[in-house]
Amino acid sequence: MKSTASNKTLSNFIWRFAERCGAQVVTFVVSIILARLLVPEDYGKIALITVFTTIMQVFVDSGLGTALIQKKDADDLDFSSVFYFNFAVCLILYAVMFLAAPLIATFYNDTSLVPVIRVISLTIVISGVKGIQQSYVSRNMMFKRFFYSTLGGTIFSAFLGIGLAYAGFGMWAIVIQQLSNTAMDTLILWITVKWRPKKMFSWKRLKCLLSFGWKMLASALLDTFYNNIRSLIIGKMYSSSDLAFYNQGDKLPAVVVNNINTSIDSVLLPTLSREQDDRERIKNMTRRAIKVSTYIMAPLMMGLAFCATPVVQLILTEKWLPCVPFLQIFCITYMFYPVHTANLNAIKAMGRSDLFLKLEITKKIVGMILLLSTMWFGVMAMAYSLLVSMITSMIINSWPNRELLKYSFKEQMIDIFPSIALAVVMGVMVSFVNNLGFSSALTLLIQVPTGAIIYLIGSMLLHLDSFEYLLGIMKSFIHNKRTCM
């Protein structure tokens, strides 16, 4: 039974990872093309609006999507009740954004933003239709559906966005690309997933789900507001170009991280939730998730950080070079995301949304103190405060599992240290190629395979547990495929 469950989990992770990789590769290519066609100010203006729409998107889920996944016996009455509630909330939220558009535009001293805000906010309504379908897919471990819907929406919107950019539509190309992506994604998911809302509704069931979900909502709001407050401050206190460079520095490493972290996050929560009564089993799964995902994430982030300049020159051109230091800071920050993700999913799986909320409040208080202390000293100082905040947040997130799972922060750091150290050594070694005076393309052509070889040889010589674990999975997977043939 455990073997079957492990195979199912691995299969769903592969589908989710394939979906994220496919979508991110397409999105990455599109962002490169648009970055070349558009000016940083266009990206900066969209980033200003995204601060508000991202916060509104949190209400689309209301924490109820996670509650549906975590609940052991969720049925059609639960899903239908949440669907109607969420859709009503989304309509209200769009009305708020529509009416608030002039106020937001006035805040940024740019009246041209009004129609842009009203159009791009339609993604909130569309997401209201898609949200519960996503929860249904995640709960039932049907991640193959995500592959088709996400990739279909991404590819369709890519052609549309690039076409509009070539036609000279400026920032409207980005607006239509984002809107069409969400719409097509929702349409395909609606067609491929057979679940439909039934003509039933229960306030009693909804209240039960809200008892767990409101804490997740509050946590998500705190997290989203905190993550976007920097953009809000940069856009207000500094220039839209500064914001564009800051966001572009985030975007490149985020493309890599989202593939891995989102895949793990999506599969880990429903998997851990099914084992929520077995603390030892949850500990072992959490530990494995932290070790393996860090082993994969660390070389990617360190490699990108040490090769940042040729990457930006080759992909985004010289005009985007000011984003390099931001990119390097985000790489270090994202490298530790697996520790956050695994710890928080373990807490959620055990139904401790109350504890989850307390952690978020504590982290955000610390983060806001750091942000408010540094925002007067420039955008770079704000970026460094994010790095310090990440370290404190990692300690805070792991603290409850010292008692809940008997898995302390010290143990977690010992588990990931070999991968981090090897990745740093690899990064330092490939960085010397930057000084040889080659073109950006040739520099990367040397650095990428060299870095991969160094990391793999180092893994074999040090007998890294995660390397041997992944190697064993690959051998088992290949063997099973050959057996089936």
C-alpha cells in the first residue's frame, strides 16, 4: 500500500512539475520578448496595479480552498457551498476595484491607470469560477488536469500578448496577456474536470470550513500585503523604473523556484493531510521534502546568482542590468523556500491553522520593522531587509515543529547544509569564467555544464543522501517503465 501511495505521489509531483515547467518556460520566453519590445516604465505601471489585484486575489480563495483539501470527508455540499460563496465574494471585490480605480490612479498621480485597473481586475471574477475546481483537482490528486489547463492558457495568451506588443499596444499587451491567460486556463479546467457545483448550499458546512479557512485567509492576506508593500513603497517613493528593475530581479529566479516549490506545495499538502494522525510519518515526509527540494533548488539559485550578469545581458539586454543585484538577493532568499514550504505544510496538514496564523503575524511584525527601518535608504536597502526577514521567518516557521514533529531548526539546517555548501562552492568556481572576457552567450555556455558537472561529481564524492535518493527513484522509475513495456 505504501509503495502504491508513493508511486501516486511521485506521479502527481511529476505532472505538477511538468505543468509548472511548461508554463514557466513559455511565460519566461514571453517575458523576455515583451521586455525587449516594451520599456521598463510599462512594466513598472503594471507592477503598481498588481500590488492591489494580488491582494484582492487572496479573497478569491478565502482560505476555503485549503480547508476543502485539509478536510477528511469533504463532499459535494462542501464544494458547492464554497463555490457560490466565493463567486459572490469575487463579484463584490471587482465592484470595489472598479469604483476604487480613480483613487488608485490618483495615489500614483497617473490617471491613465484607471481603465487598465478596471480591465485587469476582471481576472478576479474569472478566478472565482476556477478556484474551487483547483481545490477539487488538488484534493483528488488529479494534477494531470492542471497540466492541460495551465499550458493551454499560457500558450494562448503568449501569442496574443506578443502580437499586441508588436502592434504597438504597450502595457495593454501585458494586460490582455494576463487576462486571457486566466480566462483560457479556467475554460480548459472547466471542460476537463467533471465536477460541477450542485444546486445545494449549507451555511452550517460553510461555517465549519471557515473556522479553519478564516485563519488561512488572514495569514494569506498578511503574507500577500507584506510581499507587495515593498512594491507599493517603491512605486510611491521612487520611480516606476526602480520598481521595474526590482520586480524583474525577482521574476528571473521566481521562474525557476515556482516550478519546484509550487509542485512540492501542491502535492505535499494533500499527501500530508492523509497522514495527519501519524506524526512520525509526517516528520519523515517533511524531512525528505526539505532535503530533496533544497538539493535541487540550491544549485539552481546559486548558479543563477553567480551568473547573473551574463544572464541578464543575454536575455534582457543591457538596459536591464540594474536588476542584477536584486536578482542575486532574491536567489539567496528563494534558495531556502523549501524549508518554509515543508514546515508550513506540515502545520496545515495537522489542522493547526491557528498556529499558522500566529506564525504569520509574528513574521510580518518582524518584517515590517525591518522594512520601515530601511525604506528611507533606497531600494537596495529594502531588498537587503527582505533577506534578513527571510532568515528570521525560516526560524519562526520551523519553531512549532520542534514540539509537534520533534524536528528542530538545528536538525533542518544540518540536513540542508551539505547541499547549500556544495552549491556555493560550485557557484564560486563558475563565477571565474565571468572574468575571461568572453561574450555573454559563450560565458553561459561554459558555466552551465561546468556547474552541473561540479555539483554532480561533488554529490557522488560526498555521498549526499538526497542525490542517492533521487538516483534510486530514477532507477526504480526506469525499471517500472521497462517492466510495463
